[in-house]
Amino acid sequence: MKLARLLHGAGADLLVADLDPGRVRSAEAEFGARGVEAAAVATVPADVFAPCALGDAVTAANVDRIAAAVVAGAANNVFASNEVAERLEERGIIYAVDFIANAGGIVYDDQYRARPKVRPFDEARARTYVDGIFDRTLRTFALADEFDLPLWRAGLRLAEENLDRTPA
């Protein structure tokens, strides 16, 4: 619902699916979204397929039928396997690496849940981190091109670079 709210606010036409029909009805009412069957959502023509809840949204059974140009969502572990991820890329579908695209959740956990008593919420710090997601995504695309890597492997390489720069 958070992503739907943001996209609706930006003027997007929304197709939504959820295992809970009540959530679909809520999105239809609140955002003018069109509900689709959860089992078929990946195969509905759209600009972006955004799996936001469950992992393994892209599987061997649906990877060849995904009808979106981009897969970018907040779910962790979007792919059922590395082979599925590579098949998606072979099809020319852009993938925003899940742990980069959903990195705003780290800010939420750090700032709201894990540390509220350790330090007060630092909005500027949080905004800087979230605003950097776009740049990290572009860096992932650049690494993929530079080293002829699948996007998911380029995302791992970027993560390794960041770990190498992190003080022990």
C-alpha cells in the first residue's frame, strides 16, 4: 500500500494484487487501481512489475511470461533461483536489484525500530541514505555493463565494494 500510495500520488495507473482480497479492494477504492489475480500478476502487461511482499515472485514457471519491461519491488529474494534471474535478463527485462531497491527499509529499521532509544531520528541522514538508492542503482547498471555481468551479480559486486570500504 505504501508503494501504491506513492505511485498514485505521482499519477501512475495501478494494477494491484494481494493474497488478501480486502487489500485489493482497499487499493481499488483509495487509488482507483485495477485488481488482478495474484497468481497472474507477473504476466499482466505493465511498465513495472513490483513484487513487494513475498520472495520468489519470479519463477521458472512465469519468467518467460513476465510482461513488464522492469522488475523493481520491495520484496527480498525476488527470484526463485539465479538461473531464473539470468533468464529474465536474457529477455531484456531490467531488474532493479532487490536489496538496493528496498534499502529504504534499512533506514526504517535503523531509525525507527532498532535504535530509537540510542539516538534520535536524524531526518537528514535518513534522506541522504534514501536519496542514494537511485545512484546505487545506476552504479549497479554501470558495473553490469563494465564487467559484462547480470544485474543481480553486479548488485552483489557493489555490495562487496561497499563492505570493503566499511571500517572493521
